[in-house]
Amino acid sequence: MNHKLLGLALAAALCAVTLQAQQPAAAAAATTSAQTPSAAPAPAAQQPAAAGQQGDDANAPVIHANVNEVNLIFTVTDKHGHYIPNLKQSDFALLDDQRAPERVNSFRQQINLPLRVGVVIDTSTSIRTRFQFEQQSATEFLLQTLKSRNDRAFVMGFDVTPSVTQDWTSNLDGLETGINRLRPGGGTALFDAVYTACRDKLLDVARGQEPVRKAMILISDGDDDQSRVRPDEAIKMCQRAETIIYAISTNWTPSRGRGDKVMADMATATGGQVFFPPSVEEMANSFHSIEEELRSQYSLIYTPADFKYDGSFRTIYLYCTDRRYQVRARKGYFAPRQ
């Protein structure tokens, strides 16, 4: 698509989003499309919140998405990385598979969706010298982040093979014990671990339940010498699981290597962020930034145009009309198969 066509498409997307913001009754009255045979019937989407009612409200009704709808979680920052609150639906333009969405069903900011967090820690020999501090920082992160009894997390360590030391739970003592069970040693199969965590733990965690916000906290130097899974396969599995990766690099040197690019690519493709703390002491600040972001995001539920249940990958392009701000969102998703 050349620049002129892209500009026309973006203008159309902006018009579509703005019009939907002005017509909440039409979106609320829209009928639900056919369900896939394997999916449980989902309630109709909630009416879009009015501009003055988009805040973080504990008493707000739970948002449910139908199988032909996309629930897009995204973050907006300025050039200094500061989070931008109080934006409206009309402040954004969206393309799904290069087309404006059929309609926007819900837009909310600073949502309180239950968290589903996977803490995936590199336990290979290469990180032995800083392993204890990683454990301490990860434990503190979970203690600060899991604030609701509806939040859940699991702990996975990996060297040559991934190992879950604590399955899904909201019990903080159990999660701390799971982190303390990890022991360093062996080679590194990073891509296998990311793939396995998404496939076995994050892919179906919300099926038939209320929507949740899924994230993986990946702590590693990004090097991989043992995986059977390719990097693109690991990223695709994260996209299927609709999981955001927040990667924390344990490479403390000022130069960025191949492993750092691997971490950055996985975070970018899933709408997350990569952190390069300059020392082990600064790692706690990276965890704090992730915690802050998880509580400072927007949710946009929309129905794509020309949606097909064919299992294909559909690209997402979302931007803020105020070009001072940057939007961080996943690059796309896989449509379900009928």
C-alpha cells in the first residue's frame, strides 16, 4: 500500500472510530454474529462508555467479548515514556487487516480486568551470578502487582527445558515458594519456554470466562542455544494466546547484542516493552514500570469488517491522532477457525 492509499485508509478508520463514538446506541443494538462450534456462547457486548464515564470504576459492569470481536489492550505514552490518561475513543484511528472496523462496541480506560501473569525466568548457567537478585525482584513484583483475589500468576523456570514450579494461583506464599525453588544450571532454550508457557498456560486461560489481561514477564539475556522452536513460532504462539510480553534483559553491558534484539522483537510484536536495566540493582525499577503499565492501559472492543473464521493472521494498526503520543499494541491476532 503506497503512502496515499495508507493515508486514505487511515482517514476512513478515524471517521469510523469517531462515528462509533457518537452512536453508542447503534453499537449496543448490534446483533451477535454466529458462534464457533467449540466456543461457549458469550453475552452481548456492553454499550460504549460515554466520555465522562470511562474512568476506573469498580462497580462498572464486566465487559464480555463475542467470538467475532477483538479485545485490544493498549498503552499510550508521550516521548518520555509517561502514561497518558483520559483520552477518548475519538482520539484514535484503527485498521484491522487494512480496513476500518465494522463498529466499536466498547472503549474504556484504566480498566480493572483480572490479571493473568506468567513469570518466566531464565535459570541457565549464564545468569548464575545474578540469579538470587532476579528471584528477589520477581517476588517483590508479584507481591506488589497481584492486588485482587481475582488475579492469578504462575512461575516457570527454564534452562534446556521449561519447568513450572508453581501453577496458576493467587496465593502469594505459593508463588514466592515457586520462585525460590528455581535453581540455575544448564543451557538455554528460551523460545521453547515462551512457546510452552503460552500454549500450555496462557492460551485457554480465559476461555468461557470473563476477559482477563494476560502478560508474560520474561527475565533472560535473550541468548538461546537449545530451542527446537523458532523465534517466529514462539511469537505466533504468544499472539494466539493474546499475551503481552514484558522482557527484562539481564545483559548489564552498555552494548546491545543479538539476545537483546530477540527480547525486543518479542515484546514489540505482542504490544509489550523491553527493559535494559544497567545493573541488578536497577531491575526492581523495571518491575515497577511493568506494574504501573498493567494498571494504566486502555481497552477497545470492536467488530472487524469482513471477518472470516479461517484461522488467518489479521494485522492491527492503531495510532493516536495527537502525534505527540505513541500507542503500544499487539501487531495482530489469529482469527478463530469455524
